[in-house]
Amino acid sequence: MNCCVDEKSKEMKSVKTSKTTNYSMDSLSSWYMTATQTTGPKLTSKKRTTCSQWQCPPVVLILKNMESFSTKVLQDFIIISSQHLHEFPLVLIFGIATSPVIIHRLLPHAVSSLLCIELFQSLPSKEHLTVILDKLLLTAQFPFKISKKALQVLTNIFLYHDFSIRNFIKGLKLSLLEHFYLQPLSVLCCDLQEAKKRVKFFSVNQCENIRRLPSFRRYVEKQASEKQVALLTNETVLKEETQLLLENLHVYHMNYFLVLRCLHNFTSCLPKYPLGRQMRELYCTCLEDNVWDSEEYTSALQLLRMLAKDELMSTLEKCCEVLSSSTEKQLGSTTQKIKDFLSQFQNLDADSKEEEDACGSQPKGLQKTDLYHLQKSLLEMKELRRTTKKQTKFEILRENVVNFIDNLVRVYLLPPESQPLHEVVYFSAAHTLREHLNAAPRIALHTALNNPYYYLKNEALKSEEGCIPNIAPDICIAYKLHLECGRLINLVDWSEAFATVVTAAEKMDAKSTSSEEMSDIIQYPFKTSARFVRAVSELELLGFIKPTRQKTDHVARLTWGGC
């Protein structure tokens, strides 16, 4: 509402009056007057008004799922709210999952006529995903990045399971948490200047962690022998080199994302989208391998060599905007080079067009209509054009543009694994994300029931493979016994086996049982039956067994194997 509201006084007042006061529309009206700092209502008419006529900000109420609300309650609320419209403006936002027609089905005409209905539609989830990736990952502003496999896990869950932006953000948070928890050098995943300061105070163990990084090892192997010895033995030299590598990594990301956006501008207008329609697809392609070694990249270059003049110029203008929007001047004279290309395209005169038309025109004089002679003439014409055709100025300039873009890609779109210290900022444990985000309920249930120690961490539950611990939970005992049965399970035999296992535990404790507890032991068979019935009911609820009509005292097993 953009109103000045004293949060502390509001909380104190609500604490004092929450137990004695029943909130109503009158209390909402008085709160609204206080919040908007007005002495009286601004709206004197009970008629519906437009947003431009409101002198005070409206109260906005969002109902996420209109279909889930009780129709009677919703109707009463709208009627009551309309009676207080002269006291405060109210905006209701209904979330509709099906169709706007549902409004007229849930609300009668007498109620819907009180509403000034306006329809609008939120952006699709895929566009929200594009915005999040563009602002969080496809930028050098934030140092944290994720690898190709980890990004594919998150995007696959989003695209093939739930389309939930909230869950995708939770996955990003989990990646961030796991990276800072598992990677000791994640303290350097911060602002560049702050990372340089932290390197100066690195301990001996932290310096050894840097030396253990695979990317740093490859970097040391490429250096001269004297520098190798200094990097492996001298802490001061190591810290200075680490600061330089961190700065190079920052510059690498600045150039990387600028060139990535330029390449996306070129490839997003191609037919069939060989490198993907979305930027995240191109980003995943460039993350792991050299993108110029793929067949998709080769086909994209072939299509770029067939673009028209207006398409090339519009794409170059977009690239120029991308490079000029960067706060830091990167890529050297790339921006100026693109501007030169644009000026050359604009200076193509009419002579070049006439030359292009002359070279592209076909010779006349085809008088024969016979199919054989026509095909023969066409083949001769193609061979003649192949041998005598010269490239026009436009084709030469277009070839120069494509070669220029190809050179940028080969220089600046190197995979992150080629950069030293990339492990500091890149999270690559995709298997961790799969374990936490890709639910496997059957495996988890089997593990919990077959090996309760895995979750309970009780040393007494440890047992050899194939054995059934007699102190395990009842459902675990019943589950392990049912694994030994076939498709149909005899309840009597199952109950006797269950009682045998459980009785073994009770007999071990019988020696230490006092006389006062003997009454409980007498009733033990009845307790065992009750425990067995409960365990069987829980297994049926989990979907492992079901009743069957083939035999009255049997149940059917619904699982084939043990996992």
C-alpha cells in the first residue's frame, strides 16, 4: 500500500486485543483510516469506481485458488465488502485454475454484478524460469554457478514434473547450501575484492586445499619448472597466483556471458533452432564441452551464411546493445567491430545489388519443354554457376560476420572446466540434488522397512543380512517376513512366524520380569495378535498387500521383488 505503518505498535496492539476482540469489517475500516493517515473516508459514494478515481491506495486481497473456497462464504464476503466500499477501496484478485466462466458458476448474478471484473493472465512458468536464470546464473554479478548436470537436474524437474518456480528456487538454495557445506574453498565464492582479501589470510591447510584442486594441478603442470616449485612450496607465491587466477576467472565470466548472449541472438532466429530456442539450452550446451565441436554448431553456421541482409543487421544491432549495456568495458574492440559491420551493410550501394542480381540471374533461352532436355539444361546451368559465379560484396561481408562470430565463440566460450579454480564457484554434485529432489518412495520405504537402522541409528537394530532382529518395529518384522512368501500369503502362517520372532524378544526379557508384570505376560498372545493386525494394516495402507477373494485367509502380494 506504500503507507507508513508502525509495525511495533501494530504488533503490540494485536497481541493485547487478539484474545478479546473479534475482527470485523469495522475494525478493518478503522485500521485502514489509521494506515492511510486520513481523518475521514475519501470515498463518499457507494458506486463502483475505477482505480484512477481512488484517492487512497486500495486494500488488495489475493485468493490463490477461488475454486477451493466455500461458495456461500465467498458470496457473503463479497456482499459485506460491497457495503463498506464507501469506507475503503477493496481489490479482490481471484486465482482461477480452470476458466473464467467458473466465476459465473460459483457466484449468482446478484453477487457477480457487485464486482467490476477484469481479466488478466500471468506469465507462463517457462518465462519466469527464463527470468530467474537470466538474473541469477547467466550473469557475472553473482559468483555462484552450477554445472551442466546440476542445472539439467533442476530444469528437468521443473519441465517434466511440477512447473513450480518455488521448487526450482528451493533447488537453487539447496545447491548453494551444499556447495558451501561440501567445498572447503567456498569462502572464495564471493565478491572479487573480498575474495582477494580472504586469500591473504589463508592458513597452511587452506593453501593445501588449493593445491589439491584438479584444475589448479593442471594449471601448475603447464608452468615452467621453477614456477611449479614456487607454487608448490612457497605460500606467498601461491596466494599471489591465486589472486591473479580469481581475477582471471571473474574476467572470464564477464566475457563469457556477453558472447553467450550475442551467440544466442544469432541462433535464436534460425529455423529449427539447432542450438536451442531458449538461452538456457545454449548455456547447457556450452557448459561442458567445446560448443564448436558439435554438429549443431556447424549446422548453425551454415544457416547463418544464408541469412538475409535485414536479419543480419537486426541481429548485429541486438549484439551491439548487449555489449554496450555492460557496466564494464569488456571484449576489447568487439563493440567497435560490430558497429563497423553495421556501417558497411548500410553503405552497400545499388551497384552491389545489381551485381548480386546479375550473378544470381539465370540465362534465358529455354525453349524446349521436353522433360529430358529441361533436366539436362538445369544441370548445365548449375555447373556453370558453380564454376563462374563470384561472391558479391554482401556475401563477402556476411562471410566476414560469421567468421567473426565464430572466432569470438572459440576464444571466449571455453568450458568452465578449462579455467583454474573453477571448483570454487561451480557446484557440480548433481547426484546430491537427485537424492534430495528426485523422490524414490519405493526405495526409501524398502530401506526403512528392511533395514530400520539406516534411519533410526539404533545399534541394537544392527543385524546380519537375511536375519530379522526381534526388537525391530512390528511393521519391519512383518515386512521382512512377507518378502519370503509368494504371490499369496497365508495370514495364519504369517501370524505364527510374526509371533515366533516377537516371542523370542519377550523370552529374553522374561527372566528379568517381576511378579507384578506377569499379568501382562499372560495377556501376551492377545497383544501379539493386535500388533500383527496393526502391522498388516499398515502394509496394506502402504500398498504392499491387498485382500483377495481367491482364498479367504490369504492376502495378495503387490510387489514382485524385495526393492
